Amino acid sequence: MKKITLCLVFAIVGFINLNAQEFRLGVSGGVPLSVSNEYSAALDISYLLNITDKFDVGLTTGLSYWFKRPEFYSGSVKFLETEEIPLIPIALTTRFNVFKSFDLGLDLGYAIPMESEMYQSGFYFAPKVQYGISKSTDIVLGYRAAKLESDLNNSTVDMLTLGIEFKL
């Protein structure tokens, strides 16, 4: 049994070393869609393995943040302050190279709220379109959504983002 385990470990390490690997760091700003927060931002770090010339798979995590909106009046209508929503996504990430500098990506996983009294963990979904402006830099247009359980009912928090991603 020890010999089989040792052989599997060497095979996995060899497979990982044969394939191209890269870390990516992304920063983006966004507009919340389903919640009434003022604006949102995200920071991501991904580890990708090159499976084929056109397909990468890996893991990603980071911080997605919906900033709170203060209480305000519009005429005689009072709008209440909204809660900040910081999420830590943990997801499987994929990239498919459609053309030379054009990629489609998808992150699927789990979102964990930080310091939120209203929300509990839930499903995370983030499709994206990337355009390479250099060998190490991409412009990323994306959508992020987390279907979270809340005190009132199931709730979706989402944002439309535009950002930049660096290959490290």
C-alpha cells in the first residue's frame, strides 16, 4: 500500500511539474446590481494549471466587497443605510482561450460572508471575459453573484465588475 501511495504522489507531482502553472492577481471595481449598496470592489488571487493550449483550470480566492450606503433622503422618501457585505469566495476557476488575446472564464464555488449578521454562506458564481493587453496583463469584465441564506430569505448579492489581472 505504501508503494502505491508513493507512486501516486510522484505521478501527481510529475504531472504538475510537466504542466505550465501560474499565479494571477486581479483587482476590480464594480456596480452592485441586486442590492442597494453604492459600489463594490474585488481582489482575487488564482492558481491555474495549463491543461491544454486553450484550457486552464485552478483554484481562486480573494475578497469581494459591497460598500455600505449611508442613510439619505430623496425628496420626502427616506432611504435606509445598507449593510457592508464582505465575502470570501473559494472556487474552482477555469479559463478557455477563444482567440489569441481573448479568454472566457468561470468561477464556481462557495462564498463565505465576513462579519455579517444578516447573511450566511452560499453558492458563488462568476463568469468573466478577459482581453490580454500584454503577455502578463488582462482587462477583465465580469459578473459575480453569491446566493446566500439570510435571516429573511435566500438572497442574491451580485455585481458587474471591470478590472485588471496580472500574471505573476
